Amino acid sequence: MRNFLKENKVFIAIIIGASIVGGAIYFSGTKTEKELSKGQETTSTQKCLNIPELSDGILKIATKIIDGDTFLIEGGYSVRVLGIDADERGYPCYEAAKTGLEELILNKEVRLETPKQNKFATGQEGKEDLDQWCRYLRYVFLGSQNI
């Protein structure tokens, strides 16, 4: 063992040095969860600047269904249905959820209601009625039926 160490001092020093440098690079590049969420808030706030306000209780026509909990309204703006968490594309119930929402609201006039305590639910200031993808967060009603 001593012969191995004597003969390979340079090799061992290079391995140890590379490990230290690699570890320093790896750990210096990681951000804490708090730092990441701050960056996302800034990005989403900046990204959503040109989204117009929607008044509470406004009536809009659902023009396209994206999935079981997201649809487009006239003007091309996206709405995320509060109270529903449907499967995304590639998951087992995606098609059933999308089809169900299509049958309920596609090409129909829906009422979009803002949650009264949304700021506390999302933890965001300012445009608290939008999520990180600039979707309006709304309760959706077809007549008196809560979708």
C-alpha cells in the first residue's frame, strides 16, 4: 500500500484537487428553495404585466379547452379553474377530464369569479389573481352551477 501511495502521489493529488474543485462548483451553483421562488415571482410578475384585469363576475365565452382545469376565453386569455386539479397530458385521466370540461363549457358563456381571499392562498402581492403561467385563477360558473 505504501508503494502505491509513493508511486501515485501526483495522481492522488489530482483526484483530490478535482473533487474539491468539482464540489465547490456544484454547491456554489445551487440555490435555496427561497431564492428560486423569489426568482419565479419576479419572472412571473414581469411576464404577466400585459395581462388585463378581469372584473369579478364577468361573463366570457369559453373558446378552447386546454385540459381538465384550464381553458381559453374570448381574447385568447387562459383561465385556471379553481377547485379542480385535473391530470396533465400524458397522465391516465387527461382525456376524460378534458372531454368533461369541453362538454360542460366549450362555446358557452361562463361567469368568472375571483376568490375573495386569493392573496392569502397564493402568498403573492399585486396581481394575485394570476398564476406563474399568467392564467387567471377563477371559480367558474355556468348559470348557477359551479364548475
